[in-house]
Amino acid sequence: MYRIILSGGGTGGHIYPAVAVAEALRRRLGDRVELLFVGAEGKMEMEKVPALGYRIVGLPVAGLQRKLTLQNLALPVKVWKSLRRARRTIRDFGADAVAGFGGYASAPVLWSAQRMGIPTLIQEQNSYAGVTNKILAAKARKICVAYDGMERFFPAGRIVMTGNPLRGTFSGQTESGRAALRAEALHYFGLEEDKPVLLVVGGSLGTRTLNDMMKRWVDAITAAGEIQVIWQTGKYYEREMSEFMSARSDRGIWRGAFIERMDLAYAAADLVMSRSGAGTVSELCLIGKPALFVPSPNVAEDHQTKNARALVEKNAAEMIPDCEAVEHGIPAAIALLKDDARRCELAGNILKLARPDAADRIADEILMMIEGK
């Protein structure tokens, strides 16, 4: 029996890669593996992970607030309690290995495991490593990455290029299968077959810049009637965008807070305009979809810009700065939608970066660590 702890949370970008690896381990080992997730109390993983059928333990750890608050004063106590609970959890579970996928809880559980002599693996999703992972990498057995050049941050001999693990199927369709899925997608979103489709997606909560961009250009888009848009507003902005659109035409525009069928959204899209978080970048690589990235400036180490730039430098995507997107994003997208050759070039190059077996490769690395290979 293999006993493995997987830690990651705070956002879907940390939770679902861990879940993808858990699914790979279960496919491989069946009843011969016991899995335990460790997350942060009050974060979304405490609800999402049990809903998927996995056991999870929560730690009281929290992040450092940028402003001086009472929460920051309580942080040392929370860290101390988290380290104690992490150590007890590892001991009681009898963990053979611990894998960390980012988020508040990963640090105390990896730190504790390393000091207990238990092999640890880090999965760094971005092209620029965060401070915590750089510290933890000193004692990690394996560091799984998705970008070239990560020896800038980690010991080269322990780096393994695996890509970012994703749940579900994003690739592997035949040409006829893709055509059928696109037809289904256009019907699902109520769009026409003979006009190009732009997918504007800002994540489950939404993105202010992309929503402001759509507000700036929606009248021009509907008046011209040259393109169609699938516009995901996000939970935070849905009421505002609904009120804004209440007196406007939505001809050729599908709008919603969430997109339940992202597979259909991708299938319908001729171009994707989005942030450049690690999960989104990996999905677009797998489906080979041309992308115009608008990196968020509000993330640690500006890592989304670095993620996008890594693709731009390989002629696999285009990028526009957040500060320019409201005024220039839609004109740039329309120019790309009119340039079939350029979009074909981008799609071909981004597809070359895909790693569809990432979850299985990380599962392999975890098992090899346990077996001492």
C-alpha cells in the first residue's frame, strides 16, 4: 500500500492539478494507494476536494496581507499551529511521500515532511518560481516544471520537465470530431457558423480589465456584426455587466458569469483572449488554440507576464499589456481574427508545447521517489 499526501489549494489552479495527479495514481494503483489531501481551512479546497471523493485535512495557515492588519499579527501563531498539525497528520497517516502543488497549505506540510525524512516533490506551474518553492526546493527530491530554463531557480539535477497536469480531455480528436464538436458548440452558444468567434474569459471570479474592455467595445462589435463573442464575465461582475447590457443589443454575443462547458467554448473559438495563468496556458497548448494573452499585473512576481512571454518568444501566442487592453485589446483581436495565416501559425506552434501526459508523468515521479529510484 502506498500512502501519499497531496497538498495544494486556495485557487482552482492549485487544486485541480493535484486532483489530476490523484486520478492518475488511482488509475495506476487502484486499491493499492491511499491518498490524503492537505489544504487551508476556509479555502475552496475544503469543499471541492471532498466533493470529488477525496479525504482532506485543513491547516489554519493563511497568507501575509499586504497591509498592516490584525490578521498579520496572528500569522506567526497560525504558522506554528499549521506546522504542528502538518507533522501530526503526516505521522498519523503514515505518509510515504508528499507532493506540493502550491497554495498556503503546501509550505507547512512540505517543510514538515522534509524534516521528518519523507521524500517530497514540488510541482512548479509557472515560468517564474515563487519564493516558497525556491526555499522548499533545497530539500525536495523532485521538482516538476512546465517551462524551460527553470534551472535559474532550482537545482538542475532534480528538475523534471513534466508539464502542468490537467483534468479531463482537451486533445486527441480527429478532424471530423473537431468539426462535429464545433457545430455542437455554435448551437450551444447560439452563434452563427460563418462568422469568427472570440472567446473572452477571465476566470470563475472574472477580470475587471477584460470586462471593461468589452464595455468599451460591445456597441461597436454588435453594430459591425463582423465577429461573434463568447464573453465570460465572472461571478463578481455579472450583475454590473447585466445592468450595463440591459439596454444594449447582444446580437452575436453570448454572455454569462460561468461557462459550464469550457470544452464547447474552446471548440467554438477561433481566438482566445484571457489571462495567462498556468492552467489556462496548459489548456490552450493541449487544444492548439491561438491566444492573445492579457497577463494580470496583480500576481506574485508578475508570473503571468513571464508565462505569456515564454510562449510569445516561441511564436506560440501574442500578448497585450493589461494597461493597454481596454483601448487596444479588441482591435488587436479583430486583426488576428481576420488573419487566418497568423492564427494557423500560432495554433501550430502552441500545440508543439503540449504535454498531455503530465499527470501520469508526475505520478511516475512520486512512485519512483517512494521506491528510491
